Amino acid sequence: MEHQIDKVLEFTVCRCSSSSPNYSPENIKIDNPRDQGSRWSSESNSPPQYLILKLDHPAIVKYIYFGKYEKNHVCNLKRFKVFGSLHPEDDMVELLEGTLRNDSMGENFPLKHTLNGSCFPCRYIKIMPLQSWGPCVNFSIWYLALRGVDNWDVVGPQMNFFQTCKERETVRLCLKFLRQRRYTDAYEALLHASKVELEHPFLSSWFQMFVEAGDFEGCEDMMQEAILDGMLDEYIAAQPHRVEWEPFIPLNKGCVTPGMRGGHQMSMDVEQQIIYLFGGWDGYQDLSDFWAFLISEQKWVCISRDTFLDGGPVARSCHKMCIDSVRKKLYLLGRYVECQSRTIENMKSDFYVYDLLEGTWEMLSDDTVFDGGPPLLFDHQVVFDSATATLFVCGGRASVLPLQGSVADPALIGLYSFNTETREWKELRKDSADPAPSPTRMRSRSGHSVVLHPVSRCLYIFGGQRNKQALNDMMVYSIDTDDLKMVYTGEEEGFLGPPVGLTQRATLDPELNEIFMLRGSSRGKDKGAGVASSVKSSLWLYSISRNVWSCVYSYDSCRHKTGKSVMAEPCPRYAHQLVYDHSTKTHFLFGGNPGSGCRQLRLDDFWFFKLLRITREQLVQKIQFEIRRQRFNELVRVDPIAGIGYLRTMIRTLVDESDADQVHELHRLAGFACDPETYLSLDDPERLKAVMNARLRVFDVISLYFPESQTQPRSSLSDFVVL
């Protein structure tokens, strides 16, 4: 399966719950975001409402993509479920329960497509709307695309597997029912005879400790150890992010800072906690100043006002810079020269290195072409592999001299490497128009992103533009094996990655195994006005292990104009720079072109931001609250005084006072303790039954934090009984 490239899966709409006139279900096959009538709309919002799609061939369905209308709409789905099966009459397997944003940006979701580590095929997909964004309105779906594998060599062997899994799930449902009802002998007999595992052994042990023995302290210790060992990391990774922006404000009013610019470069020495900035364009001229931002002191320091006077590079923009954090060197290559200003003399590709320890510049080459390297470049990318002391140059446009009376189209380059110890260039891949990479060629581009993964030792190359063609593909180049392969082409209908922007800036976290990409401005025009009406930018996250993109932040200038935004955040821009500190999980953003207002306007603002999501420690606290709340509920029924003391000393310490929901729950528990109707005597026959049922409910809740493949079935046996 890992060698199969996902494709768009063809389907027909075979059934629907209802449809409004003029809003046919077949409309979902056409992606036309400007047409308000291009959608399926239910005739009612009374459940159940659904669409059932029939695939042309059985397939492993891995993703579903929802296209949207170009504006917010009250009929847009907010909550929905997706089911799948081989036959429409079968009990369908739940593949996804998700939520959609009320905006114009399409969203993709990974679908459950494996059971017990093996893929299962579907022929029918059911989409069930649960809630729309507007109250009491019908549901609308504008566009749907499914992606997966329908190669029969892959799908065929899995056809019988689906039925085998259903039989196994039936046994597991019976085991769950027998254990919940405490039919211990029957449970043990079925477990022994079937050899079917109900859940992960950890959860079985925890069930005995929590439900049967009531060892709450032991349960807390056991769960904490499991979380800190990473057993619930899948849950943590699936939780939504929250972006927290912070503008840089100088400590002293007289502090010097870099001026307004775009097309500059930044690199970061994570170990020394220093960010370096060089050059750029201020709207009128190229710059040659060189700066360092000392993170610990929160201040900018000007290293040089003009590096050319210090034996370094001349003023420039659209160059690239990278750091060798081991040897403390900064490498600088490329620059943009206006077409009308190009001459033989200023078209040489100079190449510089700055020694961070000595504070000196060295020209490695006055023209890399004559050393076997690339020509003068702009809109390229460079990264540095400290393990091999090698610099990689990928893509970019080569500046060429204009022909007599015409403007020459810039050529694109492939992939080069430069060994900084031997000072030798090597051309690893030449340019090719063919999208498929080969041992000698690759499809080149400019304005793209390249990030280096120091652990897997791979370059991730994605996005950009090839002449007038926007690219949304991703390739991976292995440094050790010289192997270049395609991850996805991005040319299929319903592509599941980020849309194309004017510029994109990317970083990588080797510990989280994630790529972050901040898209630049994308502008729409007001009809008749000819001005930018909506300026947007967005932050996307790519999970390398899950091969999934997700949008974690989006800025909309329209939201700010109407005063609906209360969060401090930078305006959209392009030609900006972004660096990342993986040790503190902090991004740093400086400058750029806002793309609106005065043509010469550039930005000089400096922002820090973090992507926040639940941590292991916070999840430990969350589960501790569930366990202690159950212990309180049991204690307060027989000894209210002890229960109130436990609430004060053991539960209140877990409550976040800034979280209104948690504070409300604390007050509810306090009120529960003062209600005499909750008291039960120790010899009350109903007490044991109530306690066991409550513990079972808590166990079911905590099971949801574990991967579904490790837990008891989420459904119950009684759900399948028809009366």
C-alpha cells in the first residue's frame, strides 16, 4: 500500500434523503465555488439527512474533500459523519466524525480505512449532516471529492478481509456486553474460546484496577506513566491548534531595529538563540545591512550598515541564506537584478560565507558558474546539512541577459550540492518539464519551499511556480541515497493540500515530524473598483507521518474591517521571512510586502508566534480530573464531610480558574455535595450497582483518548437490536 499513489475516485450519487428543487445531489461532483446554485441542499433539516455515493470500483477510500462556496453561508455544514461499506444494505462502518469551518477554504479529512493494521475496501460512502452553521436551515454540500486506491491488485485481496473483521467485531461486542453486565464466567469462556482480544492489555489491566478494584490512586499512577510514555500521542496530535501571536516591542524607545523591507533573508542559530537578518528591498533600493536579534536580551544589534565596506556582499534582495549551526557559518547565494539593469559585469553569481565566530566575510566564488555551480539565481531555496557539511540549492530562476529588443524568459535550475570542506559543486538533478522525477532530472520551480529533516536526512520540496503554472506537488530527496521520489502530484481534482499563494515560507520540526507553511497574500478584486477587497493568509501544518495537511490558522482582512477580530495578529504579506526555533516551538516573522496601499510600502514589524495544543502534562491532568471526580461522587454519597474535603484538596487543584467550564463543574460538584438526596448508606443494595455503572461510564470516556484500534468497540451490542 505504501507504494500506491492515491487518486481521485469516481462515483455517482445513488441515494439521498431529500433534495430541494434546483439543488440536485449531482451538483456535488462539480467544483464551482462562484455559483450559489452549485450544491446539494436537503429539503429538510430533520434527521436523518444523508447522501450515499457509489464508487465506480471498490476502493480503499483514504480521504474526503469538501469544497465550499466563495463566501460564508448559513447552510454550510458544521458537523457531519461519514460511513462506508461494500454493500448499501450492510451496517456501515463509521469512517469519520468531523467539523467544517464556515469559510470559503476547502477542507480535507483523512478517513478511517484500516482495521487491525490492514486496509478494508468500500463501494458505498454515506455522508450524514448533523448540524449546519445557521439555525433551522437546510444542509448544503457544495462539492465532494474522494481519494484513495482502486487498483484491483491491492483491493482484491482485501475483499474477504472485511467480512472477517465484521465477525471479529461481533465477538468483541459480545465481550464488551458480558463484561459490562458482569457475566464473568461467560466473558472468560468466550475470551478463551474465540482467542479474540477485546482491547489493548493495558486497558484490560486498567479496567480491573478502576472498575473492579476501585484503586483510584493506582489508576492515576498507571495512566500518568502511559501518557508520558507516549501511548496517547495519537490523540494529542489530532487535537486542534491555537495560534498565539506576540508582537516585538523594544524594551527601550531608543533601540535600533531593522527598517522596512521585503525580499530579505533570515537564519537562526538555535543553540546561541540568535536570529540573523541580511539585505532586502525597502521599496526604493536594495539593502546591504546586517543584523542580529538576541532572543535572550530581546533586542536587535546592527552588525554592519554596509557589508560591502566590510569585504562582504553588495546590496541585494531575493537572495538566500542558510546557517551551518555546527561550524558557525552563514552562507549567502543569489540576488535579483532588474531586467533593464542587467549587464555582463553584474550578472556574475557571487557566493559568500560569514564566519560567526570571527565576524568576517569571505567570497567563496565571484561566479559559481565557472566553479561548476548554478548561475545567478533568485526565488530559489538553500538548506544546509551540518552532518555532511553540504549546502543544497534547489530550484529558482536563473537571471539571463535580455535579447536585443526583447525580454528573455528566466531559465529554471534543478538541484545542486556544494561541499563546504572540499569546496566542490555537483549538479544532482537537471531541469525537466516531466512531473515524474528521475535519477538525473526533476521538475524545477521557483517561489517554492524546501526544508531539511536532520533525522531522516531528507529534503522536502513542495509548491512553487513553473513559468505560469502553479505547482502543488511534494517531492522527497534522500541525501544518503540520492533518491528523489514523488509524495503526491497535487494535480488531481480535489487536491487535499493548501491552495497556491503568492509566496510561501516553510519550517520543519524534527521532533514533532511536522512541516509548517505560512502562505502569503492572495487577493481578490472588487468588480468595478479594481482594488483588493479581501486579503488573506493562512498557516498550514503537514504531518509527515500521517501524510496529511491541515489549516491551523487563517487571516481574513474582511474580518478585521468589520471589527470582529480581537486577537493581535500581523497583516497578510508576501516577500517576508520566517524562522523557527524547534527547542521552544516558536516562529519568528519579520517584514514583507503587504500588497496593498502605496506601491513602495514595506513592513518592519517583528512577530513571534506559537502553535499551542494540549500537552502530555495537560492530558494527565484532564484524566486525573475524571478519576477524582468519580472518587468524589462515591465518597460524598456515604460521607459528605470527607467528600467536601476531598473536593477542596484534590479536585480544586486541577481546575484552571481561567476556564469557565471547569469552574462551573467545580461549583456543580460542590452543590452536589450539599444535596441530601445524593446520600446512600453503605448497605443500600442500589449503591453497588450505581457505583459500577458510573465507573463503567468513566472507563468508556477515558477509552476515547486511546487509538480506536486499542480500545473496546465504541458501539454497543444493544445498538444492533431491532425491536
